[in-house]
Amino acid sequence: MRARVFVVDDHELFRSGVRSELGGDLEIVGDAGSVEEAVPAIVQTEPDVVLLDVHMAGGGGRAVIDAVRAERPDVRFLALSVSDAAEDVIGVIRAGARGYVTKSISAEELSSAVQRIHDGDAVFSPRLAGFVLDAFGGEAPQPLDPELDLLSRREREVLRYIARGYTYKEVAHELHISVKTVETHVSAVLRKLQLSNRYELTRWAADRRLV
Amino acid sequence: MVAGVAGGIGRHLGLHPNIVRAGFIGLSFALGFGIVVYVLTWLLAPLEEATSTLRAPVRSIRMPTRSQALGIGLIVVGLVVVLWITGFWFGGDLGWPVVLAAIGFAILWARSTDDGRGRWTLSGLGTPFESVVKGQVSLPRIAIGSLLILAGMAVFLAANTSLAAAGNVLLAMIVAIGGAALLAGPWVWNMGRELVEERSSRVRSEARAEMAAHLHDSVLQTLALIQRAKAPREMASLARTQERELRAWLYGRAPELAGVRLRDAIDSMAGRIERQHQVSVEAVVVGDAEMDDRLRGLVNAAAEATANAARHSGTTTISVFVEVEEDTISAFVRDQGSGFDPDVVAGDRRGIADSIIGRMERRGGSAYIHSRAGTGTEVVLQLPRSAA
């Protein structure tokens, strides 16, 4: 089944580009150029996946996620950004996006990323994997909730491979596990990233802002 | 009554103006002290916006700034010290000169930090005087203050024939004023300067944030679009280089830090290879470390591996991943290009042996190359944190 996709970006050129590039593989059910426009349109069209620009006037991608999730909790979000700034990326993931890619991604990669989000997986770029390793790195002095505040050894290994530029399939091959298992690990990491209140996570983001 | 001081104080303290006025009058019997306080308060209190043109402007008492508090404190202390030293606590011919001098002192120093209100317009003295004073902040103040102090001395000398006492009081006054100037002058000046600096740096950072937001929305987006648009390789690479430089500037990674922190060194290495070979290098760094000679070796080896990948692999994307751990620093340079068999590399390809493996081994590290024809290449560099 083709994924039904909604595009939110305040750059007209980008929206029309994505429409024409992804139109073949995916069904584009609508697009919007602002937060106010996007929220009612998404609620109404109920797409599978929303391609969401992180930076927009009126609260950006986070505002869209917050408003839509209240009414349509099944809609999934893939964040797109040109910024690559850690606090933006971590911020939009923690708001509820299931993946993050940079805007310079090729059409084929974007298409497969949307498909993966549609299938319920998480999409980690090498950079996002690096951010997560950084955020969960070091010893937590006193993990409040080890279940959420620490990465398992296996999750860490998977993230390292992703940061090194390996695809999920290649990671599976290297670790002698199935692609499905890799996806399970990545989803677990995503969940921890979203739910952990680990002190380092916030401090780390704040530190990056100061650098 | 005269300048709205009692009303202002009353408003500030929540008392009826008449009670305040009664207090002033009471104080005035004690050597005109109430008048002194009245005048000082009038001089120091900021002018409240007059809502009605019919009423005299009411001067509101706000909490004094630190400089004002210090000024008032010093004046009072000066007065008390002078009176106490000379033993003329209630001496009429001493009181007025001291009061004059103290007012002069207050005019000289008070409000000199608050540059917003420093434009001392003397609205109470009427417009002709105001027009003379306006535009020149400090000169009239200095002139008036000095005049008052001199007048105080003259009055004192005229009224007092005892030269010894004059000498004592003059000395005490000079010491008090000189000390106050020495104490308060530089501090007041510094405060003024800090205020100006803080304000201008805030303006700068606001301007920068605004510009960053603007550039982010326009230029960065455009550069990303150029890279997406299947542009010629040179153009896409140019856009990517510009994007990297702009991003480094926007998010505060200065190129001059490349020699200081590992993260910046790797970023700048990636940018260099991108420019030279027109490929895109995705560099991810986890953790950070201070650059030293051994780390420079690691960065150079990684640069060589990245350049090799750019030259020989046939792909346009190279991943560089560097991780700083407690005891080891690892670097991974990976491409998904043509790959090669490391065992059959021609002997004239010295790059791998010298620039990568040799470089790492000389610094106590190691280098492995995983490659197979068709599946790409990965160079793994590892360096123990301390030279064991």
C-alpha cells in the first residue's frame, strides 16, 4: 500500500520539488506552508506520514506535532531540516517525530525514509545517531530509570554502525542479526530519546547551544 | 509644595504629603537640615511624567540606584565627619558652607552612571536655563558643582575668622571629597562603561540571532535545494561548501578552533576534502577532546583515508565517524564505492602504508582497512588516549 503523505514546509519550491519527486512512489495528499494552515489540513486528511520542516514561523515543526497528536495520535512525523543543530533535532524527536533527515537528502533516500516511517520504524541519519550517542554517552551518575536512561550495549553498537554510514541491512549483516532486530533496537533508542528525562540529555543540548 | 518632593516621597512611602512636609519643616529647625534633605531629594529623584499640566511636576522617589545610594551615603558621612571632627555640630557658620559643598558634591557625582537620565535638564529651573544645559551633560554639572563647593568654602572663610578651624575644616573637607572622588570615581566610571558595553553586546547578539534566523530561512534553504536539484556536481559541491561555512558561522564553530578541538578539526578536514574533491563528506563526531600532536596524527590519517575514498571509490558520499571514549579515540572512514583488495594494492600506492598505517603506528595506534571489491571500503583508525 502506498503511504499517504502530507508535506509541511514554508518553502514553496521545496514543497513542489518533493511533490514531483515522491509523487510516483507515494501518494501526496496535501501540503501546507504554515503551522496554522497545516494543523486543520492534517487533521482533516489523516495522512500516514507528515514530512515536517523543523523551522517555521509560529512554533515550527514542534507546534504542528503538538497540535496534531492531540487529535490524530496515529499520524507519524518525519522531520526535515537544513539546520543540523543538535537542539533542533533532539527537540523535534522528543516532541514526537519518528525520524530526522536533512533537506539535502536524495529523492530515493527520502522516499525510502518515508516508507520506513510508514512501516512503523524509526529513521536515524548518521548525524542523529551521533547526537544520541553523545547525549547518552558518559556514565549517568545515578540513572533514575535505567530502563530509559541508559542505552544497552547492543543499541549502542547499532547506533555506532549507523553513525559510520551503514544502512540497516548492512548493520544486520555485520552484527549477524536480522534487519527486523536492527529496527527493534532503533525503535527502542527512539523511545528512550523521547521519554528519558536523563539530566545529561537536557544539559547536553544546552551545552551545544552555548558552544 | 515647591518642587513636588513631599508629594513624591509621600506616594513612595504611602504617607500623606502633609505629614512629609511637616517632617521636612521639623527637620529644618535643626540647622536647616530638612531643607538640605529636601533639595537633595529634589535633585536626585527622577522627574515623573506630569499627567496634568496644571500641577507642578511631581518627582517620584524610586529605589535609589547603587550609585545614588553611595552618593547619598558619602554625603551624609562626610557631613557627620566634618561636623564631628570640628566639634561644631550645631555651629551655624559651619553648617551652611558644608551644606553648599555637599550639594555641589552631589551635583558632581549623582546620576553620572545612568546615561539615560544623565541628560540633566533641570526642568525645575525653567526653560531658559534648560536650553543652555541641554545637550551638554557633564560640563554644566561640573561647573555648578564646583561653584557650589567653592561658594561653600568662601562662605565658611568669610564667616569664620579662626584660621586654625578653617584649616581643619578645609582639610577635613578636602580629605572627605578627595576620598569620595577616589573611591566613587573609578567605580562610577566603570559602572557606566559596563552598562554601555553590556548594552552594545546585547544589541550585537540580538542582531546576530536575527541575521542567523534570516540566513537560515533563506540562504541555507536555497543551498539545500541546489544540492537536491540534480545540479552539476561542481555546483552541488559549491553549494555544500557554502552551506558548511555558513552553518559553522551560524552555529558558532569558528574555523580558528580547528587547531584546538577535535570536533572542529574533523569538521574542517571534511570541508577541505569536500572542496578539493567535490564529494560530500558526512562527518559525525561523538565526544570531543583537546587537540595535541597525536590527535593531529589521527586527523591527518583520517584526512588521507577520506581523500583516498574521494579519489578511488567512485562514490560521492563518504562517512566519517569519530568517537572519543575514555581510553580510546576511534575514527571510521567509510565509502560504499568500488572497493579494492588491500593485498593487491600496487607498491607505488604509498598513501595507505605511509600516511595512514605508518602515521597511526608511530603514535601507538593502529589502522585496519576493510575492503572488498564491490562493497566499498572502511578504514578504521584507533588511538589509545595516553601514549602507553
